[in-house]
Amino acid sequence: MTAPTGARLYRLALTYTLTGDGLLVAERLPADKVPARGEGALYRRLAGLADADDAALVAAASRYGPLGPTGPIRVSNQAAYLWVADTAVRGNVRNLGLLRKWLAHGATTPIPGTVAPVAHAVAIIAEADADWTMGRLAQFITETATPTELERATFPGRIERLEQRLYAGLSRRAALITRDHARGDAAVTVHVQPAARPRLATAAAHWRTVLDKASELGGLSELVPPGTLGRLATEFRPYLSEGDLPLYPAESVAEWRKACRELGDWTEELARADPAAPDRRATLRASLLLRLRTVDAWPYPADELLGAFPRALWSLWEPVTGQRPQRRCAWPDCTRLLPVDAHGNRRHCDQHRRQSARDRAARNRRTLAG
Ligand SMILES: [Zn+2]
């Protein structure tokens, strides 16, 4: 199946190796997002691995990217960067004379362990933001600068690369953050790459600006739209190893095997649900929809990153329903689904199609008048 423009799913391109205790460790991070092509029969291919050996599962993980969530994403295991950037940290940043002193001394003075997570977070930003992406973001959201046309076109990509570098930095420091924080009031030293030291103070300021803006809008958890946490976790997960942070465990061959077995069950159910038995089909469709919801992959997350397991579930949609997945209207905050037979290039529901036509006409009139 070749997906039309605007209906594509993405995966992370990475290579896994296996540890002695069956965990999958991602190599060569940060990972790129690439279109997940040629996956019309992904459910069957993964189902075929239900009894495969470890090596075959590692190869599959490297071919298809992270499995992604296989169960519900709960608030207790939100992606770790939300944790790092949480209210407690934001509250800390305001009052941390200690942190200011630490920054003023170029990150060379010891600080209490309880303050260390914030210092690590600032260090991660300073190390990741070599090209001033966070700085520009802070300027844009406080409206002290307007993006150029070029920046408008390239900024999402820059933010994405910054995010990847932040994840990688967090992964490098995750164990340290946990260890330092556990020291409580005892003094710890947070090391920062020499090249990033001059950026620490501005990184802290930019970060605070971004978080303050986020809290105005109702907090970072509000900024993560419902139904996207699973995708966030998929993206973030390769950067964590078991025990780093008590938020999201590392991927394992056992989890892959379990997921492949479940897809085997789906494949069998599908074979049993004869097209001549519409009731059975309807039941299967309802179960599939429910399953997609539990892994945070409903409605069809067009043009987004998705784990191999939810992508495999989506590859079942057409065989089960005889229809293409319905996409969500691309208008911000609109939750309507596009019609089943919508053209691949169509992006908006009826109402927002009219709205965007009106907006375009108004723009054209202004251009002509000006
Ligand atoms: Zn709409």
C-alpha cells in the first residue's frame, strides 16, 4: 500500500544490540525520523516472529524501530523530559539562588543533591543548543523577534533536532540525575562540557522563559495534546536504559515476542472473521479501535512518529474494515475525522475547508489592495 501524502507514518531509524539480560539498547543516537514505508502487511510480518529467536527479534527491532507502547500510557510513566520540566522544577528555578551562584561560577561550585536535577537540565540545554535554537524559540514565544521566512520553513526541523539532542543529553545524564538527587542535601558536582559553559546562564534564562510561557498556557502537560503521549514515549524510549529513570522501562526481546504473539492472535481472528459474517467483522473492528486507543494511537496519527506495534495494529485496519484509516482534520484543535474516501491531499473537514478558503480569499484581497 502506498500511503498518499499526508497519511504517512514515521519510525525511528536506529540499530539495536542485545544485552545479556534480554534488553534492547539503541546504538547511534540521536536517531532520525524516517517514513515507515512498505508496511501494508506489518502485522503479518511481526506475527511471523512470534516464535523467533532473540537474534531475529533484534533484527526486527532494528528494521522497524522501537516497539512503542503495548499497554496504556499512564501519567505515572510520562516521558522523562516532562518530568524534568515539571512544576516542581519550574518552582525550583525561581528561587534557586544556589543555582544562580552555580551558573555565575561557570558550573564549578558544588551544589546540594536536591538542586542537581535542575543543574543537569540546564547543562543538557546548554550542551544541546549550540545553534541557538532554544534562544530563538524564547524570542519567538515572547514576541521579541519575528521569524524570517526561512526560519518559518526550517524551524520545526531545528526544534526536532534540538529535541533529539536533549533526549540524548538526558540519556547520558539520567543515571547521574537519579544518583545526585538521592544525595539530598549533601554536596555534588555537576560537570558541564567546557564549550557549553558560557551558554549556561542564557540556557537557564531561555528555559525559564519557555516554561513560564508554558505555564501561562496551562502547563507543559496541557501543551502535550491528548493522545500524543504514546508517540512521545516511543520517541523518547530509545534514550533510556533500564533503571535510568523510573518512568519508562527499556525495550526487551520478551516484550517484542509478546507483541508478536498478540499480532499472531489478531491474524488468526482476522482469518476467522469471514467477510460474509459482518457481525464478526464489526466486533473485530471495535476491538481493534479499542486496542489502538489503549496504546495512544487513535485516531490515525498521520505524519507522526509511531512505534512498530501501533503501526502493525494500523496495518490491520484495512483488512479488518475494508476501509482506509480516517485521518483527523489538520485544523488546530479540531477533532473531526475526514471522510473515509477523502483524497490523500485533503487536510481539513468540511467546515475548516470552507474556513481556510475564506481565509485565503481574504489574504488575496489584502494583497491586491496593498
Ligand atoms: Zn476541522
